[in-house]
Amino acid sequence: MGLTGFLTVSAVLFTLGLVIFISRKNTIAILMGVELMLNAAALNFVAFARFTPSQASQLDGQIFAVFIILLAAAEAVVALAIALSVYKNLHQIGADKLASLKG
Amino acid sequence: MSYIQSVIPFVPVLPFFGALFLGLFGKKIYARFGENVTGILGCSMPFISAVLAVTSFIAINGVDVTERIIRIPITDWVSVADLQLQWTFRYDPLSAVMLLVVTIIGTLIHIYGMGYMHGDKSFSRFFAYMNLFLGSMLMLVLGDNIIIMFLGWEGVGLCSYLLIGFWFTEEANAIAGKKAFIVNRIGDLGFLTGILLVAYFSMTLFGTTDLSFTELQSNIDVLAGQTVFGFPLLEVIGICFFIGAMGKSAQIPLYVWLPDAMAGPTPVSALIHAATMVTAGVYMMGRVFFLFTLAPHALGFISLIAALTCFFSATIGMAQYDIKKVLAYSTVSQLGYMFLAMSVGAFSAGVFHLLTHAAFKACLFMASGSVIVALHHKQDMREMGGLLKKMPVTGYSFIAATLAIMGFPLTSGFFSKDEILWKAFIQGSPLLWLVGFVAAGITSFYMWRLVFMTFFGETRADKHTWEHCHEQPKRTVVPIAILAVAALTIGFWNVPHFLGGHGNFTNFLDPVVHDLSSKPMENYHKIQLAKQADHQPEDTHGAAVEHEEHVDHTALEWGLMLASVAWTFFTGFLAYIFYIRYPKAREKIMSRAAAQKVFAVLYNKYFVDEFYEAVVITPLRKLFGFLGAFDQMVIDGMVNFAGFMGRITANLVGIFDDEIVDGAVNGAGWSAQTGGKGASSMQSGRIQTIVASSLIIFIIIVASVVLFLG
């Protein structure tokens, strides 16, 4: 299995995430879509690292993946806290209803 | 600092202060405390000034004769390059005499004014003006340089105008005030020209100049050599100064304002238009006598004017019925006497007549004012008569002053007028003497006519007025009586030598004013000769010749004196016959056509006002009418056309502005607004829409890069 298989999985994952992000109304679900897209990106990093010809920087992609996971965790924490706070104040978390940033 | 130096500055300042105070708070004081307090406030400043003037006069008599010119510098005034004017007061025998006249008579008239103005609603304004006048007059008298004198000169002119038109609600009074002011402007223009000539030549010849009289006197020989437009400078300046005096002191042809000035309250007539202001011209001539000494032609001109004035105004006085008008013409005539004296070089005699005239004429005016008030503001002598019984103090004072003005022996007018006539005879010409002599008789006639018509005979007043007529209160009659006594006695100050006196007044003035000892023209030549002989004319009044000439004149002096006394007695007696003893005789003479014509001419003042109306005023009006029409048609037309063009241009510019400039600005605003609105609608706030659209855009960009660049 070559690089193409990884990239295909990654692309499918990203597309799923994007579709969830755009189509779901629930904020929590949107966050999940974001997680999917992040993980697709992380998978790309790892795959490129594995198949890169240079031996000197073989671990670079893995380190990026670790950072992305870390970032995803932090983002989830903050985003869920926001979602909770929004629900507390507005009693709903439907993304189509939360339009107070309208220009 | 001697006593004089410390008090003299206060003499003019105090009345100014009083004027300011009464002008600002007078109305409130009048409303709060009434007439007496206001009047006493108004009189207090002149009174203090009078006290200071009298004490200074006593003090200066104790000063050594050579040190009697006291200059009191106050502060610098104008200091521009070569012109270094200073506020300096000058106290010398001449200004001392004037100070006495102005402050004492001024104070008496202020007190009299309290009675005369009783019940007038502008009581406080009256005293404010009178104080202002007194301050200006004192400044005129005390000024050390010509500019201060001119300042006072204009100040008294202003007060004269304000006080003539004091009851300005009546149009005639306002017009009289205007007339006085305008006629005086003509004179003042002459005076100002003279001053500017002096200033110009002083600045070009002497470097720094302060225009003071002392400087002028010491430099007069340098000025004497100058010419302006080919005429000797001093003659021109002399004429210019005299034109100023003509206006202020009411000489032909500028005398016409003075009779009309009687529209003002009587205290004003007494103070300003008889005793003080109108004599400012005489004072000024006395002040710059050294200039006139070197201007014999100017003096000749003055002689002519003075003699004409003296005679003609006296004849007009004979035919007037208004009591104040008679006195007004009498004043003009007496001023003519003063200038007559000045013009023959008898400067001290002129100033002395000024002094005595101030006393008796102020008294006459005040007494006439007393009569006018008693008769409920009637001034026509045809409605008077027999008032002596009703008003004894006023009446006897009036008679005393009349004796003085006619020159009854040993009264003040006798000494002063006789001196003038004598000098006119010996230093002028017998013709000048004859004019003065005839005018003296006429004076006596019209004065006695006035006395007989007013105080003697049967009353012609209506019954009501006659019954209500009574002597005026003390504050009115006491000043009159005081002046009457002064009018009788003041002449003893200058008893001439031939009557056993010493000419004390002349001696008193001698440190500042030297009389000429011969005819002005001869004197002038003498000075010129002395100059040629050695360049230092030590004695400008030719003492050497004096002794020879003075020997055998006593008989002539006695003769002339007796002649004029006899002549005045005769004309006075004539008045008695015509107006008391045989009125029939007068009516008989008056019924003749010729007499009536003469009377009509005199009554209408030789038609001088009408003459001026026709020759000066009407052409001027026409000229002004033409100029006004020109102004309206041409100048205004041009201005209006320019305005019209401006308006059209402005309209075009306005349209351009509205449409294009504003359009650009508005368009820019509109497009920004619309663009903003459109752009803001993209900000839906819906995160999913945003992400979706950015995805689409991203795809479009990637697709276009791949398709077109790849």
C-alpha cells in the first residue's frame, strides 16, 4: 500500500468532516466535523513523513501530528466551553440560529 | 514743590472728575436724594477749584516778579521722533487772571444754576455738562503747549454745543446748537492750520520741539524770517489763529452762532457765551502776543474786523426785543472791543476788558435769567416793564452792571473801555477810536433801553404773570449781587497813570504780556532796525522812544475820556427820553418810513443770516444735492452693477458647487454606502454559510489556477 491509499483515506476523512461542518446544525456535531478534518490533515503529515525520501527529517511529520492532536484537544476544550456557555445563555446551540455576528 | 505747583494740577482735574461722577451717577443721585444734593455736588468741584485758584493767585503775588512763570510738568504725552509733547500746566499772571475769572464766575453761576434749573428733569445732566465745560476751559487756560490749548478749545466747543442744545427736544434749540458747532468748525480749521504751521516749521527748524509757548517765544525770531507760499510765516499764522478766534469769540463774519446760542439755559449764556468761552480767542491772542507783535499786517486785519464787529453788532443790539438777544449782541460788540485792544498792541487792556466784561456781562445775563424765570420764561421786553419794584435785588444789580458796561466813571467798564479807546486812538488811528467811541454810545443806548423797558415804566405783562412775578430765591440773587459789586469795583485794579493810578493790572501781566508802546507797524520796523543794528534786539518795545512820546498826552487822554463819558451819558439820556419820558417822540420818529426801514434792517440783523442762507447755505445745499444725486446715480449705480455681476457669478458658482462638487462628494459617499451595504449582507453571521462560500471561492481559485496557469 502506497502513499496514494493514505491520501485517499485522508481525503475521504476531510471531505466527511467538511460535509458534517457545513450540513449539521448542531454545534457539537460541527465540532466533530472539525476534529475529522484535523485528523485528516494529521494523517497526511504522517503519511508524507513515512514516504519522504530524506532520512534526516523523517520525524518532522510525526511531530506535526503530535502538535495537531494537542491542538485539537485544546480546541475541543475551548469550543465545548463556548458551546456550553452559549447554551446556558441562549438555551440553544443550533448554528443557524446563532447569527448575532451578522454584519 | 511750592504750593502753586502742588495745587494747580487739581484745578482743571476736579471739575472733570465732577463731570464724570455726575455723568455716571447723577441721575441716580438725583432720583435718590433730590435736587439740593445733586446741585451741591455739582457746585462743590468748581468751588474747590475756585478756592485753589484764589489761594494760588495770592501765592503768586508773593513770588518774585522774574519767577512768575511756573511750569508744572505732569507727564509725557506724545513722544514721536522730534515731537516731544508733554502734559504741562503753565501758571503765570495771565493764566492766573483767567483762572480767577473762570473759577469764581463759574462757581457763582453753578450756584445760580441750582436756582435757575429748579424743577428741570435733566438737572444732573446740566451740572455734568457745566463741570465738563469748566474742566475744558481750565485746561485751555492752563495748557503749556498749543496742543493742550487746542484740546481745551475743542472741549469747550463741545460743551457749548451740548449746552446750547440742552433742551434738545425743541427743534430750534437743536438747530442752534448745530449752528454753533458748525460755525465753530470753520474757525477751528483756521486755528488748526495755524497750529500745524507752527508745528511744521518748529520741527524742521529746531529739531526736537515740544510746541510749548516758552519755546515758541524764544524761537520767534527764527520763525519771523520764514515764508510760506511767499507770505511771511508769522503773518499767516497770525491770520490763521485769528480765524480760530473769530469762530470762538464770535467776530464778523463768524459771529452768527452766538445770538442763536441764547437758546441754551441762561446760566450757560452767562458762563459760556458771555464770560468765559467766547473770550478764549482774546486769551489765546494774549498768550501768543509775541507772535502778533511781529505780524503787523495781521494786526491791521484784526483791527478792521474788530472795529466792524464792535460797531455793527452794537447797532443790531439797538433793535432787538428779546432780552437775551440784546445781551448777546452786546457780547459780540464787547468782544470786538477786546480784539480792538489786542490789534493795536494793547494786550493788557484787552485782557483787562475781558476780566471786567466777564464780571458785568455774567451779572447782566444772570439778572436777565432771573427776570425770565420770574415771568415764566418770557423773554420779550415788550411784555416786561416796571419790574424794579417786584425784583429789587435783580433790578439794582442789573442797573449796576449796566453802569459798568456803559462806562460810568469809576466803574469797571469805565477803566477798561477807556483804556482801549485811548490805545486805539494813540496806537491805532483816530478812525478806530471814532468807531469804538460811537459804538460805546450805542452800547449805552441799548443797555439803558433794556433797563427802561424791563425795570421801569408801567408793566406790559399780563395780569396773571405780573401777580405771580416775584424776586428769586437767595441762591439765584446772591451770585448776581456779588457779581454786581465786582462789576462796580474791579476796575480799580487798573487805574491808569493819568488818573493817579499805577496800572497795577498791566504791571501784573508784564512778566508774560508786554504791551506795544507804539503803533504795531512802527514797532515792527523798530524791531527790524534794531535787528540790523545789532543782532540782539534786547528791548523789543523800544524804551528809548517811549519817554519822548508820553509827555504831553495827559490832556488828550482827559479830553477823550470826558468826551466818551459825555457821549455815553447823552445816549443813555436819549434812551430815557425815548422809552420813559416821551415815548410819543419815539413813536413819532418810528412812524417815518425811513426810520422804519432802518429799524427793519437792524431788527433783521442786516439780513446776514439770510445772506449766508442765500450765498453759502443754499449753494452748498444745491451742491450737496447734486453730489447726492451723482452719488445715487453714478457711484451707487457702479456699486450696484458690480453687486449684480457678483451675484450672477455667485449663482453660477453656486450651481457648479451644488451639482458637480457636491455631486462628486455625494456620489463618493453614496457608492461607499451602497458598496458597504452589499458587502455587509455577505456577513450573515451564519458560520456554515461563510465556510461554504469560502470553500466555493477556494475551489474556484484552485480550479482557475489549475485550468489557466497549469
